[in-house]
Amino acid sequence: MVMRVEVHGVLNINKPAGMTSHDVVDAVRKILGMRRVGHTGTLDPQATGVLPLCVGGATRIAQYLTQADKEYVMTLRLGITTDTLDAAGKETARVENIAVRRADLEAILPRFTGEIQQVPPIYSAKKYRGERLYRLARRGEQVERQPVTVRIYALELLEFAPPFVRLRTTCSKGTYARSLCDDMGRALGCGGHLYELTRTRSGRFTLEGILTLTELEDRVREGRLPEVLMPIAEALAHLPTVRVAPEAGRFVLHGGAVTAALAVQFPADLPRGALVRVLGFRKQLLALAETTVASADFAACEPTRTVLHPVRVFSGASVIT
């Protein structure tokens, strides 16, 4: 069934193993009969789980959903190292006798918790001088990859059954589960790679209510697509909120800055430059904005000082630059 009316919102799709994130986007475009569909951060082809897809006007907020924290359940296979750092790669080293105890693994977990440095995998979509790393790798080119800072909020051991170890991690955007498994294997002295990966959460999207592609087809055929489309305002609800006075609404909807006098509710613990939702008097979503002052300085601001600078303004289901 081809849809004739364009819709707006975010779908929570259960990405199957063996498909790239772009493959899933193409499949959803065909199911919905529309081109304006985009993902909010890639999953490796063999990974499964939560893949939020922006539809219609919601494609303009994809970059803000990408920034949300993620949660994964992953299986580390000890004793085998691969060139891609996962099970799809070519074996580069093997340790037959794995002398790793549960206590050994638990002892290294704190080392990989908090703010850590990761070197992006050579087989990844990260760019080097404008070209994807995996393309360079396929040509046999070796380039120096600079480490990036990521944050691991939690790293929990779920099951220890050597050579397999299951873990759950909550992390910031840009974290590579493959690199985490490779680094842990090296720390244990036996090597290792990412054997299986399921994303269980991305921002406010979880495994609850997740849809397979077949289930999405069924909803479209039955005319029930609106039931599974999360509205734009709800999809952004993981962001902190600033409430503004009724008279500020018109300024904000025209891209105007918000002064301290017009911000009636400013959250605590926000740094300068934080991304926030701007809600009107009736709690309607007006815009996304960056703070120009930290929460600690807000109370001392002059009434005329700008405290919010809109970066996306909303009107109905559409997003206006």
C-alpha cells in the first residue's frame, strides 16, 4: 500500500542483523511510499535493536536525536582478535588457553568506566580527510587515527561463560562497542572481539514498543501508522526544558533570542552551550535552543541579557531553520 499523505514523527524500528542502517531506511521508504526518511545514528550491519527513524518533518531533528546517550547489550568473545574488531572480520590472532577468571574481568571494568579515550576502528564510517575509514581500509591503506573522548556511564557484567562474556553498557554518542571489546580483550591479555550487539536504548527509545519491518508493513496496511509514530515534541523529551513567558512565544517562533526576563523556568546544572527545549506558556514546543549562560550564572543575569539562542524553530509538525 502506497501512502498518499506525508506524515511526521519518529519510528522505533528493530533493526535486523545483516542489514545496514541505510538498508533499513530504504525499506521504510518503500513501505511508507515517501522519500523523507532518515536514521539517527548507524548500527553495524550485524547489530540489532533500537534504530529510531525520522519521518517527514522529523528528519530535521535527526541530528539532535543522534546526540542522545545509548545503551547496549554486547557479547565479548575472548581469545580471538579480528581486523574489524567484530565477528564479521578476519581473524588476526588467537589464544587457545584463556586463563581469565570472572574476578579478572570485574577488576578491569572500572578502567573502562567514566571518560575514556577510544581509537575509532579502521573499518568504520568515521571520516579521514573527507573519506570514510572503511573505504581506506578496503584499499589496504593505513592511516593514523586520533583517539576520541567518550563517556561510559555504566558497564555491567551480565554473564561470564568463557570464552563468551555478556555485558551491558550505557554510553555517550560516538562510543564504539567494537573498540570497547577489543580494548578489554587486550587488557585481559588474551585479546577479544565483539561477537554480538543489541542496542537496547537510544535516547528515549527502548525495546518497548519496537517494530519489525514486517510489523510496520502491517500497521500501514491497516491504516494504523499514527499509532506507532512518536510526535516530534515527544521524541525530543530527553532534552532539558526551559519555560518562557507567554509574550516570548512570538519572538521565539521568528528565531528571536530569549532574554533572562522572559525565561520563567531555567533548569539547574546546565552548562553554557547546552541544548534545551523551549516550551511556551501552554507547554507547547516552540524551539530548540542553546544556552548562552550556565545555570549557576542565570540568577545574576540582567533582565535584558540573552540566555537562549534558538537553533531550530517549530511550527506545527514542521521544523523551520
